[in-house]
Amino acid sequence: MAEPADRGDRRVVLGLGNLLNRDEGLGVHALRALGQRLGADPGVELVDGGVLGLNLLPLVESCSHLLVLDAVDAGRPPGTVIELGRDRIPMLRGVTFSEHQVTFQEVLGLASIRGRLPGTVHLIGAQPADISVGVEVSPAVRGAIPPIVERALEFLDRWDATVPTSGDAS
Amino acid sequence: MTRLVVDPITRIEGHLRIEAELDEANGIVEAYSSGTMVRGIEIILQGRDPRDAWAFAQRACGVCTTVHSFASIRAVEDALDIRIPPAANLMRNMMIAQQYAHDHVMHFYHLHALDWVDVVSCLQADPTETSRIQQSISSWPNSSPGYFADVQARVQAIVDSGQLSIFANGYWGHPAYKLPPEVNLLAVAHYLEALDWQSHVTKIHTIFGGKNPHPNFVVGGVPMPIDLDSDTALNAERLSIIDDSIDRITEFVDQVYLPDLLAIAPAYLDYAALGEGLGNFLTWGEFPGVEPTDSSALLVPRALILGRDLASVTEPDPRDMTAMQEFVTHSWYRYEAGDQSGLHPWEGETVFNETGPEPPFEELDVEGKYTWLKAPRWNGTPVEVGPLARVLAMYAAGHEQTVELVDSVLATLGAPVEALFSTLGRTAARAIETKVFADHLRTLFEDLKARIAAGDTRTFDDERWEPRSWPSSARGFGFTEAPRGALGHWVVIEDGKIENYQLVVPTTWNASPRDAQGNPGAYEAALVGTTLAQPDAPLEILRTIHSFDPCMACAIHMVDANGDDVAEVGTGLHVHADG
């Protein structure tokens, strides 16, 4: 196996979700809102990960700091902002019919067993209300985007206050 | 702050459900294929600017972003009679060739290999013997006993940790696994290597598309200019990165993927006589020249093969309103002219008609409607699309390298030509075409460099960019051979806006339900005749379904009515106890 890439200090905010399924795309919408707040020189990489699944593994494994924005189904009222720390994000794999059923949990699971999970992983999201076909998000989720952006900014400030750390040694 | 976690990150990629009826000996008598999520991209596209359609279409699926983008811009260019510059065409074709290698290698190692390779068994392997096998099949450098012992230790650590993660829920120890532990170890090592390899092969997309993920596309060419002296264009430095990336691709295909296929296949020759299904195949073709309607320029021909007959291949016309049709008799849609009728995609309708059953349910109503996939048919006949269709089309057309590779693989396995019409044939065809297309990628790159050297660096044609230059009504067909098969986009443009847009994606062909005449789709036909060793662990079904490389996300869309989680996918098989 190749040696892990030298991840140095790579800080990424990754927005996830499908823009064609309304609230499912909230991670990408929140990423765009965050990008507007941060302006032309965000000081951090903003990556629209869509629903790329396994293709995101190289990116995840190359980060020192990873902040994920995504829809989170926790059975809460729609629009509830939800945060999960590094050890709270389950990493699963079941028998599937398709490579395209690779979930982001699995990407994290793969990075973990390969010893390449970023040292800092955090997720901020919200409970979706409507994931039917369409490009407009629900009012509840639209309302959740500003607080998600605020929490993300606080988190990025905390990163700035720390010295670069490396991820798991492989 | 909420800390409750069940399924924290909903990932909506599409569910495939198979219902199989078994006889007393656990043989499959009938099979039904169902997509349990609705699709709706067609509805989203109506009324939009056709130049923007690709940006929506590419979001239909995370793995198929590139193929939908190409089919979309080609459809609009076809409708508006746009010719893209030759350099742009080469760049597009390079992106497509790269996509095959990336997709096929990942499909083989990440998904399909685990149908044949018992991961846990590799712990019993003698690394020295694995090393000997590796050195006997290729010159790949990672081949020492120490290397394989290290891989084995990593897998042991995963098993010991109790967090099998990616390897959890496999059917490890199933009697249908036939490989010796040493070959299992070889394959597991390459499974892990493939994950590293993929980060080196996406550079062509990053460079030509300006960014990755989600590269940019443009109707009329490619968004990346060529200027050897510019920092922001395709320059000498970027050409050199691409050169290196192509080397990485061909090395892995030549020294790992193809040799592994030949090391694994001999243990499973029974699958060379199983899983064929229809015996009918269709391709739209790939790697067009600058005249997109000139099908004679295609490397992969546009071909229709019926009843295994490679001697009388014909060319299907996607504009033929009566031959190319989709049916909804058994699909959760409604047609204005009645659900027995067929519609050409230009006249296609997307009106939902979910007739149940309400979830949770035990069985689908297979006599009625039972899937969100339509049933595309050619002259009323179901066909298979994908790597096997393409390899057969190239083989029948006498494409020299394809004929050579097919004959040599068959000879190595001691199998007759008929063995191609099978689950194993499909899996072998995928590896064979990967080799053909990886080599073609190098040829395309050399052509591109020659063009640049000759000063032909135009990458965008803006003559028809402005809507005022368009006819008031136009219809177009855009195609690409996606890694998993023929993909078509049909667009109707009225007064500068999309009036109708229909996608017929590979998995809709392959996973389609019965049609108006009761003809089964490719999956449904392919599963009949397979016997299950353990019906509660239906590994044999996974092997054949995976050999098609399903992409449910493209074929269908949106969460299922259960709103359920990954566990649902894990148990997505429903097996009747008896017929």
C-alpha cells in the first residue's frame, strides 16, 4: 500500500447532498451561503461534494481538518440544527447492489480503517422536511441555513486558533 | 444540542429490489426487478435554458456526473446543429476514456470482486505463495512476501477490532466462494491499492473541467482554453500532469486489473454458462469525431445485436419514433394514451401513478405496477446495454485489438465464444474494454498534442451560443456510452426553453420491468435458472446483478416511501420460500 499523502495543513469544508431533492441538498446550499459570508479569500477550501460517495475518499484522506455540512436524519423536528463530533458519526457498510449506494459514512469508515481519518472531523446539519423532487428547499430548512453558517464560522475560528495537527498516523 | 444518532447522514442513491421465486431445489424460476424510488429530473428540467441542462443532469448521480453532462450538451448541440472544434472533441473523448478506467476499476475491486473474493479467508493465506502468484501473473512491483504479509496484518487488525466496517455483512464463508486463500489475499491487496490509485487518475477531469469534483461543461466545446504560455489555460505543465496520469491508468489496468481477472475467473467458470438473460444487445456508440452524426467515425459502433447473432448486426436509429419506445405498463407512471402504449422519448411523459402497495409490505404486485423504472424497448424487444454489448459490437465489427483480447482471454480460460453470453462474460468484457479504452486514451492524447503543435487550439464555438440564433423549435439526441451502458438524452426545445427532456439511462434498460407484452427486462431474465446454495444468503443473485454494474441513482430518484436507512439496502433482497 502506498504511504499516506502528506496531509500537512489542509482545511476543508465539504457540502454534501443532492440538489435535485430539495432539503437533501442542504449541505451544498449551506456551503454556498458560507462561501458568500467568507468572500473572495475564504482561508479554507470549500468543496461541493454533491453525492459523490467513494470519489470523495482521496479528498477526505488528504485533510487535516474536515467540516462536513449535510442533511441529518435524527428524527427531530424539521430544521433542527444538529452537530456530530468525530466519534459520533457511525461508519457503516452493508451488502449493496450498487457502487452508487456508497454512503459518506462508508467513506469515513474506509478512511478510518486505513488509518487516514482527519484529526479533526465535525458535522453540522439539520433535519430535512421535504426530500421530494425539486430544487427549492423547504421553509424550515431555509431557516436553518443561517444558524448552520454561524456555527460553521465559529468552528472555523476555533481551527484558526489551533496549530496545524496531523491526522492519524498510519 | 442534539446528540441522538440513528442514521445521521441521509444519502439518497437509489434502491434496487429483486424478488425471486424459487423452486424446491432453490432454483430461480421467475425474477422481478424493482426500483423503489421515483425519478423526477425530467420535471425539473422543463422550462429551463437548454444550455444549463447539464448542470442539473449531472446532479442526478454522484458517480455519473460526467456522463450525464456529456449526454446533455451533446443533445443540445444536436438540436441546435452545433459543431464543436476538433481539439474540444478530443478533450471530451479523453475525459470519457478516463472515466471508463476509473469507474470499471472501482466497480471491480470495490463492489464486484467481493462477490468472488472471500475477504476473511485471506487471513489463512501463505503470503509467500501469494507473492509467487503475483510474480507469475504480472510485473507489478508490490509483490514481495513481506508486502502481502503486511496487507494480511492490516486485515487481521480490522477483524480483531470488531469494526469490520467495509467488510461487514459480506457473505464470508459462503460455500459459493471457491478461490484459494492466497488468491483472496492478492485481490484484497489490490482492493486497497485501487483506493489509492483513484486519486491519481482524476486529473484529466480536474484540468479539462477547471475543477473536480463537479467539473464544468459547456455547450459548444470545453470550458478550458489551450495556451501553452498561460497559467490559467491548458499549458505544458498541465499536459505533463495528464501524461503521467495516463501512465498510471494503463499500468494498473495492464498489470493489476486484467491479470487479476484472469487469476480469479478460472475458479468460477460455472458462471460462464449462467446469467445471460436476453441475448439482445444495444449500443449508442462512443468516441465520435467532429461530425457527431457521422456514426462511421465511432470507435464503439452504434449497434443492435439480436439473438446472439454477431453476423447480422444493424445500426439502431435513436430518432426512430416507433422503434425507440418506453413502456409503463408495469411502472408507476401514467400515459395519456393508455398504459399499454409506448412513447418515443421526444414525446415522453413523466406523470407519477403510484399504485402501491403501501410500505411496509411483504411483496410487490408484480401482476400490476411494481417499479419506478420505465421499460425501454427496441421494436418491442428488451435489450441489454453495457460493456458486454460494447465488446460484442466491437468484436463483430472486427476491431483488431478487441478481437485479439477477447480471443486471448477465452483461450486462457479455455472457454468457447458462447461463454461471453454470461455473468462471467459481462465481467470479462468490462476488463477487456477498459484495456481498449485506456490505450485509446493515450492515442487521443497524442492526437491532441499534435493538434496543439499545429496551432489548432480552438476549444469553443460560440456561433450558436445566443438563443436568437436558434430555430424556434428543435429536437436533439445526445448519447454517450456510460461505463454501465448506453445513455441517451432526448431534448425538445421551443422558443429557447426546454419543452421536454427525457433520459433513458443504462440501468433503465437493464433493470427494466416487464413491458406491455410481458417480456422481462435484462436482470429479470438473467437471474432465471440460477440455483442458490443458501437462499438466506443469495450471493449468486448479487454476482449476476453486480455484473451489470447497476446505477440506481440514475435510473430512479428520491427516497423510498419508507424513508429508511442503509440497513434497508442491506436487506433489500426478498426471497419467497417457494414458488
